[in-house]
Amino acid sequence: MIHNLKKLLHKAKAMKVLNGSHIFDHEYYNFFSNKPHSKQEAVRHYLDIGVKQGINPCEMFSTNYYLLTYPDVLESGNNPLVHFIRSGAREGRLCHPDFNYERALVLLAQHQVPGDNYLEGILSLINSGKIKKSEVFDSKEQFISESDISAIESSGVFDRDFYLNAYPDVFAANMDPLHHYLHFGFAEKRNPSLAFDGDYYQRKHMQAGDHLSPLLHYIRDEQRQPDIRPSYGLDLSQDEHVTSNAKLAIHIHLFYPDVLDELVPKLRTLDPSINLLVSTSSKNKKKQIESKIARASLENHVELRVVENIGRDIAPWFVGFADLWPRYDYVCHLHSKKSPHTHFGRRWRSYLFDQLIGSQETVNSIIAHFETNSNTGFMYPDNYHEIKPFVGWNGNEVEAKAFLNSIGFSDVDFDSLHCEFAAGSMCWVRTSAFSSINSGELKLEDFESENNQEEGTLAHVLERCLPIIPQLNGFEVKKFYAPINDVETYRLDWSKGEDFPAKNTQVTQSRWLRDNPAIALNERVALAPQYPYYNEDSLNIHWVIPDFGIGAGGHMTIFRMIKFLEEFGHRQTIWIQNAHNYKTPAEAKLCIQDNYQEIGGNVIVQFLPEDVERIAGDVIIATDCWTVFPTLAMSRFKERFYFIQDWEPMFHPVGDAHLIAQLTYKLGFNALCAGNWLHQKATEAGLWARKWDLATDQRFYYPDIQSKPHNEILHIAFYARAYTPRRAVMLGVTALKELHRRGVEFHVSFFGQDNLNFDVDFSHEYLGILSPEELGNLYREADIGMVFSATNYSLIPLEMMACALPVLELDVESTRAVFDDSFIEMASPDPLDIATRLELLVNDRAYVENKAKKAEEFSKTLSWKNSALAIESALKEKLVESNYVPINIDTLVTPPEKPYLHKAAVIIPTYNAGEEFKPVLEQLLRQQCEFSYEIVVVDSGSTDQTIELINSYNDSKIKLVTIPNSEFQHGRTRNFAISQTDAEFVAVITQDATPKDKHWLTNLVKPFDDERVAGVFGAHEAYPNHSAYVQRDIKSVFERFDMFGDKYKWSTDCVEPGSIEWQFLLQFYSDNNSCMRRSVWDVMPYPEIDWGEDQVWAWMIVQLGFVKAYAAESIVYHSHDDSYQKRFDTAKIEGRFFTECFGLKLYKSDDDIDAIIRAAQDNDRHYGTELKLNDEEIDSQMALIEASHLGRFNGNFINDRNS
């Protein structure tokens, strides 16, 4: 009832929006819907029916185009035109493929029409005669008659099932497939069937600029051209299976190890005799892959190698496994294709995986063709439709001819060959067809280093040459067309979103927007840590950092500290604020690894979300004034720290930013200060403060082994980053001009910024931005280093000193706090004094050499490792000072000196358990274990026969304890029950959870063989008499854990680390079937809360560094067939629990809950129909879905409503 009211309200709001808009043209709509309507009726028809049929509400708004272009609208279930009017137009979303958006904005500006809804504005200009429609709209839509439709359907060249299976977006939009193809699909290079290659037909038989769909052209052509796909194309579904003893291998290059999770289900369906040759680009990734392969339990032989990150996926294939090529007859090549340069990379990859190894039948068909056609050397699937417009040589022809010439094929005539290449390079090959290059003659050094090149490298050339080389060796190339193998998985893959989303909208629409005083309006919450414990050997540290590119000095220091802290054993998460430089957290982490520091698996990188309530750990560290505010909104930490590398108010003139920066030092943070001056400033500001020192990277900054020869004239290296005011560069330039005026001869190397021009007359050079290696060389060649810091000192003077280069700095408070003039030359911020000091250095080389020696000695006292140790010490010191409790995992998992009486115990809270408790007790007493165990039942005032039932067993294993019902509480009662046991491991079940077999307890205890396991949860199965929906739902939960493996810890990466899905995976734990290590519980018992104590405890142990295990063979029967009210009440408690205990909001808005319920009901109605369930069962499930979501929604937001 509630849902129906909400649905009606939602529809009423949508009708109001459309009725009030000039965009909805009911006369136009009536013509194309072929039904006469009033505007009110037309709007209602469009909302209910027309949108599903793809009918446009006006000439300039395309329903299907909008839904297909913006998947978020499609997935939300919102009406496309309603979305466009409410927000899409304002966001700049396009209304029609033939609408000229840029021109429209110009016209609106010229006529001074507000541009909030550009289409409304343009229509008003057209209707008033101020502009012509043709100025912004050039429709290329084609007229299609009923006879055309009839001819197409009778021709057999359009296959509706194929189209819906091949293009999940069309299926999801509930569009008519033929309508979609004729109006949109053909222009998007989609094929109408396996038999008809539209792209080939268009290129072969149609004129350039012809906007007719290839299928219409074919139907209307009286001759009906017979070649509707290329001569080298074949329908793979028609190939017959043949018996083959061929040796097969699949090569998979995994630059992105997470993609292996997509491949594993497909690999499991294949013959285990197929060998897997797996390559990756680092040892760290190899470890991740080994872990994933072990969890997958693949029966195939796996050869896993690390190949240097050169030559993309091609070099690892042809070079990394060159020695194994002779072993195999046929090899399939795959790789973890993620394409930052496309918006369809995941869909492209999913298509290729399905077509090449989607089933054993597909592989059999491919091998059958090879075996029966000995002249076939190369097979690849028809290119994915979205890449087809970009398939071509793309400027690689010259390099391709040069490469082919180098392997013995001169003057190749590409026009005589089939040169359509397999975009993405995934394919099946006959190894003998590549004898020209798989003989080991290719070397890694032949390939260019990776630098995100889009074209022009040897790898790109070889990709184009893959279909050419077999032809030059006398073989044929075949492109095959095949139906989708696993339609459901393929559709699911399409729904997951892209690897590199096109836009990170949170950057421009964020409550955490930097450089904006409005950020200070966000709530500042008190710290409320979830538990008082911390792992002293492995802190859970979080950082909030600004976005970054390549070469950011402050970020380099942060990442250095993070790398050392990881080496010390600590686990860390980096939250990137306003991450506009990266499309995914994985891309950002790769940038850190490639350009800053080699952080590993114990460092998670994530984008800072809008809602930060769920973020939890031991300490959270802000890194500049703008990161302070999101940090203040995070309550689930023990302490907040401020990593201060400079005094930020001095960065800004007195004004908004200056005052905001000053404010951040008054907000109760603990300061981690770079150097003495900042420590002094922070202490004066009232902060708890500790110091750490900047240091140098000794790989680049070191003195000459031999004594440095004197330059004929003084060589000055001047750090001239002029766009940073605190570097006081023009002060230095002015002093140098004065020094030149005095007749002193010298040469200056300006560095630190590109495109400098100071208009000076003395000898100089502009070196721009230099690499660390280049900087070290410059410092060793120069006589004097000149670098000014008006605020805190920088790395530059330290790096100069490490190279035995004497340094001239400004004599200001910040410099004096760190350096003294025994090893550094200081000048007042006066150009005359700076020139005088330089003149002194020119004329006294002995003085300079003495300074250089002392500077080098000072630099040797510094190390980044010691600085990281200082930070670690400060974090721990503050935690101790605040009375938090340190734990040591090794100590906690060590059994006490006094042995336990039993190996295991089972505790069960009961209340009016009744006769249903009897099979539970009987199964517990039947357990076959090689160890002793006890059963402790804590009853909280049962008024039925529960007590009598328990006593009737008269078994020494059973211990009954009773408490008043008023004292029951989920966490507290279980803690009391555990305290009554004397066992090393304590299993926890409920009165309605029946062990499935006599080995339940043995299997539940077994994972504790791993000494770092603190808790174990077992599997559930539904009772056989419960509904098919309940059976499915419980099965799906534990199938997920079956897939992911049996061990879960903080570094688990089977899902995206740090994501909400990752948190759900790690916190899942069920006291219907679980077990804990008693020695861990003695220190960290269950939290005494009313609901969900099991999940809170599990999340705690994982965050502390313990392992949570899954015992798949330890199964209990446990399920409920709920009423609507009971489901609603339980869901409401659950929703409130996730908000209060984890800060997790499961829903976003009222509109969101409607869409979720509708989608879930549609899915389960379809499921029930397939199983031939009766209407009563299906209707009951529809009601329970509504109760579940409305209950959780109500519980999730109840605090918001009451506040």
C-alpha cells in the first residue's frame, strides 16, 4: 500500500513536469504513437507505454538516444524527458544526435535567453520566428514504411533474439529490437544478425554520406547483393565439433589483476587440459594473481611469469612465453583490457572474452575449424561494434612495413591482403602461422617503454600485423560471427559500469570542493571510535589528500611516508579529495606506483565520497587546510592528525583562504610537523605537536666521488619556480642583476619551471623541470645552490647539501629554525645583501668548500626512514596518551599456560524455542569430533517447554544456565554464555539453526589451524520446506563466499579494496553459525548492542589485522518464511543498524527506493514464472520485497527524520 501511494505520487510529479513543458509536443507524439490523445492523455501514455516503445515526445528529443547515451538514467528507471527537464539539460546532456548543442548555446547567448534548459530556450526562439530550426537541427532520420518492415521480417536477415542477446542495453531498455536497429543501431555499427555484417555491407555497397541503414538499403535493392559479409567471414555456430588431440594454451596478460575475477567463471567451464600461460608486470601483481588462482581452484596447469611493463600485452605474449610456443598447436591470446581512451572498455572486453572462451563449445568450434582447414592460421571475432569506427592503420603503416621488412617480408602490398585487424589484439592463432616472429628473435628491448602511447609503438604495429603475418606465411585469416554464450553474465557485465567513467561528477558537485569557504559549513562531529583497541604492530591509518598529477613535491613526501609505514607493517587507506585527474582509484594507484613510490597491497587508494560516515580506522590524517573539513566529518577514529608541511595561511593574501587556513589550526587536531619551525608554530597555536624532518633520496643526491674541479666562472644553480610566491624568485633575479652590474662574472642555471624568461644579460640557461637524476647531476656540477623559502624549508636545499653543494638561503625565521650558518649561507631578504653574499662566495673558494663539507655532513644525519619512524612514534604516543588499548596479535592467538578443559564449546541463547529446538540439540549431540566439546545453553525466561526439553537429555555435554528475560541483550547475553565455557574455540548458533551433519563442528573449528584466524563463519542452507525464493537468496549469499575463498582480511582484493562492497564482504558474520578464538574474545568480547553484534565484532577483528575465515563445509539449516510485518520490522532494525554502527546508507532518495523495488519485483516475478510458481507465492514475494526495502529505507533514515 505504501509503495503504491509512493508510485502514484511519483507519477503525478512526472506528469506535472511534462504538462508544464513546451518540449512535450502532443500533436507530434500523437502522430507517431498513431493514437489521438489530449495532451494530458498523451503525457500519461508516454510515461506508461511510449517510453518503452521508443516514441519521441517531440522532434528534437530522442527517447532512445537519451537512454542509451546516459546509462545512469536507464538504470535509475527515471523517465528520460523528465530527467532531462529536471537536471539533464542543466548538466549539458544531449537531447538528440542531430541537435547542434554548441550552436544552440551561441544562439541563446545572442538572444539573451537563459540557458538552464537549452531545448526549451531554442524552441521558444523557433516558435517566435527569431531563428530557424535548421540552424540547430539537421535530422537524418529515415522514413520507414510498413512494406519495409514486412520485407525485412520475411527476408530472415534480422534476428530479434540475436540482437537482444548481443546488445544488453536494448534489452534493458525494453525496446523493440528492429525499431532500435533501423533508427540507431545501424549508425552505431551493430549487426542485425550473424548473417549480415552491416559495417562491411555499408563500406562495400553504399555511397559515402548515405544515411540509410544497410538493412534498408539491402531490402530496397532489387538485386539484393549476395555478399552481406566478407568472404573471410564465417558463422561459427555452424561449425561441427571434431575430435582433436591438439595441444592448446590460453595466454592471459594481466596488467590489471582484478580482471582475472571476470575470467575465472569462463575458465572453469573449459577443458582442464588447456594450459594457462599468465603474465603480469610486477612481483606484487604476481602475488595477487597467485592468490586469486589458488582461490579459484582451477584444474588447468598454470605458468605464471613476471614480464617487464614494456610492449603492452604483445611483448609478454611473443617474448615472455617465446620458449613455450613450440609446445602448442593453437594459442588463444587474452589480456586485461582496460581502455582509458574509450568509454566502452569493459563492454568491449566482456564481448571478446565471451566470443573467444565463453564456453567449451565455442572453443571446440574454433579448434574444429582449424583442424578441418589446415590453411587457417588466425581467427578472431567480428570487432566489437563501438570500436569499429576507430579500426584502421591510424598512422602505423610505415612502421608496419619497416617491421615486416625486418622479419623478411619486403615491399608488402597491404591492398592485396585482408588487413582488417582484430581490435584489442585478442584472438586464436595457429602457432606455426607465426613462425616468422615466435622463434625468439623478438626481444623486450625492441619494444618502447610504456608512456600511455595511443599509437606508433611496436606493440601497436604488431597488433595491426597479427592478421597480416599468417597471410605472408601462406595461411588464411578468418573473422567469425558467433552468438553470445552466456547471455545473463554478458548482460550483468554491461550493467556494471565502465572501468574509467567518463566523468567524476563529485569534483564539481561536491560538499568537499576545495578552495571554497563553503567547505567549512560541513558538520564537525566528535570522535566516536567503534572500539578502544589498536594493533600496535599494524595501525589502521587513513590519509585525506588533494588530487595530484605527476611531480608534486608535497605528495612525494606523503607517499614516501606511506611507503615506509607500510614497510613497518601498518595498513593504510588514501582518500583523494576532488579526484578529477583519475577516472578510477585503480588508475590513481598506478600513477603513485609508477611515478612516486611502489606502494603495495596494504595501501588502499579510494576517491573521497560525499558521505564519509562509514570511513573508520585508528587514526585519520589531514594533509592540508582543505582536507581538514572532510576529516572533521569522520567520527569513527580514535585520533585526528594534521600532516603539516608548511604554514598555509602564508600561502594566501589576507582574505577568505588565509582565514580558512588559520581556522584549521584551531579545530583540535594533533600536528605532525615538517621541521622545527612548523613544530614551533603549531605549538604556539595550541596544537599537540610532534616533529619529523625532511630528508633526501640518496639514489640521486650524493657528492662526487672525486674532488670537484673548479669552474672557470662561478656556476649558480637557482631554483626559480616563479609561479610559487613563497619562493621569492624575483628577489633572487634582482640580486643576480645587481651582482652582474658589479662586474662579477658568473653563470646561472635556472630550473624548476618550464618556459621561463627573466630578460637578463648575464650568462644563463633555462633548464625547466628536471628529473631527480638530472637535478643530482646539476648540483654536482654547480658551485653554489640558490633556493629561497619565505615559509617552511623545502627539499631543494637538503638535496643540494647532499651533493656537497653549498647553499644560499634567506635569513628568515623559518630557515633559522632548521639550519644554522655553519653549513648554510644566509642572506637577509634584501637584493643588495643577497648580491653581497654571492660576491663573497665568488671571491673565497676555501670558504665555499668548507660550507660544502659541513652541508654534506649535516645532510647525512637525515633519512626518510627515520622521519617515518618519528611519525609512527607520534601516532602511537598519542594513542597511548589517550588511553586506547594496544593489542598484539601473536600474544592473543597464543593459548594460555593453563589448558582449556575442552577444545570447543557451542553456546546457544534460547527463549521459547519449543519443539523446533529438539533437532538442533540432537544434531549437536551427534557431532563426531576428535576432541571434547561442551554445549552451553543460556535461556532467558522461557515460558514454554524449552527448559524441560533441555533437561530431558540428561547429557553431561549440556550445561543449562538461566537468566531473567529482562537481562537479555544480543551482545551481552552471548558474552555471558561464552564466559560460562572452558574451551579454546567457542561456536555460536541460534535456537533455530540446525547443523546439517555430524561433521559440522569439526569443519567449523578446522580453519583455526591458521593462527591468525580470530573468527570463523559457516554456510547456511534454507530449510527444505521454505520457499523457492528463500532457497535462492540464501544459496546466492554463500555461493559468493564459495567463489571468493576461505580467508578474509584487510588486504582482501577479490572486490575493489576500500569500496562499500569490500566493507560488506569483510564485516559479514553470522551468529547463526560462527566460531571464535576464546583468547581473542577474552580481550575483545562482543559489543553489547541490541542487534548485529556479530558483524560489528567481525569488522573490528579484520580492521585490527586478524583473519576471518569461511568454513564452507560447516553448514546449518537456517531460514525464515516471514510475514510482511515481520519482514518490515526486521529490515527496519537492519537499516538502522547499518546507519548507526557502520555509517552506511543503503539508499539515496525516495526515487531510488521506488526504482530498486520495481527492479527487484520484476526480476523475481520473472524468476517465479520460470519456476512455474503459483500466483500466491509470487504475490507473497512481491510484498516481501516491498517490506524489505521500505523497512531498510525507514531504518536507514530514521535518525535523519528525527533530527
